[in-house]
Amino acid sequence: MDFWEYLGSRHHQLLTDAGQHAAAVLQCMVLATLLGVLVGVAAYRSQWAGDLATTATSTLLTVPSLAMIGLLVPVVGLGVPPTVIALTLYGLLPIVRNAIVGLRGVDPALVDAARGIGMSGPMRLLRVELPLAWPPILTGIRVSTQMLTGIAAIAAYASGPGLGNEIFRGLASLGSRNALNQVLAGTLGIIVLALLFDAAYVLIGRLTIPRGIRV
């Protein structure tokens, strides 16, 4: 059968895989964002701490995804756990780096003004520094999401959820009638998800970043 016939016959399974793929990426991005911003907040005031945080997260990103999941499987088993841990770790670098850059880029005069009106340190962070650092942080989240949408396909190696299962089934049956259709369907599905995520972040940026800061 041709590609369109294959999509018609498998659309229910493909939609299920796409939903699982998107959910896995979204959940891991929530975790990576929380951890990444916390690390950025803890490290941005110190040059050596910022360098250490950036180096540590960039080192994690150099570990091949298959190797990362393969190392996690004996510890946490197959399925969702190794997928969540690996994707969360891979998503940290852009968020940590952009959080540090964004927080360091806040105008000290604004922080001093907030201090002058009696704001405590945590209040200044929440009400002044983080809102002003949000545009670069959102950019880091956007970059991480694009990366994880692609990397999440490797989760199929550990019986994880998502469109990677379609790709792996196709690769495992190369030469069969639908092998190419399976690989193509999984790959195009991931591309579509990445574009949808990116469009969502553009909308979030328009809703959460004041026009003056965007300009």
C-alpha cells in the first residue's frame, strides 16, 4: 500500500502514539523547566557557580541518548521511567543557560529600586528579576522542547511511549512492504509535533511577555 493508504489504515494507532509522545515531552519539559530555573536562580549570582552549572548540564547533553537510556534501564527498568529521566536531563542545558543569562541581564537599578521600597530578596526575585528574565528563559524552554521532541523517539528502545515505536518497527523490518511507511509516518509525526509545540510557545510569548520587553 502507498503512504496515504497506510496512514488511513493506522491513523488511530498513530494518533495514540502522537498523544503519548507529546505528553512525554510536555511532562519532561515541566520537570526540566522547574529544575533548570531553580539551578539558574541558585547559580547566577556567582561566576564559578554559573560556569559549573552550564558545564555540568552541557556534559549531560554530550552523552548519546541510546547510551543514556541503556544505562538507566538496569536501574529504573523499561518503559516510562528511563524516558522521563533521560529527557529531563537532556532538557536542562538551554533552560539553565538562559535562566542565568536572563537573570544576570536584569538592570541592577531596577533591583535596587525594588530593594529601596522594602521588597525582600525572594520578593525581588519573584516580582522583578524572574519576570524580566522570562523572555530568555522562554527561549531556552522552546529550544529544549524542540530537542526533546526528536530525542523522545529513542524512548522506544526502552519500550517507552511515542512515535519512536513506529520508527523502530520500520527499521526492524526493512525490506518489508510497510517498513518505509512506518519510518516516514513516525518521522513526519514528530516534525508536526515539533511545529505545533513551537507555535504554542510563540502564543505563550505573546500572552506573557509585555510588548515593551518584546521590542
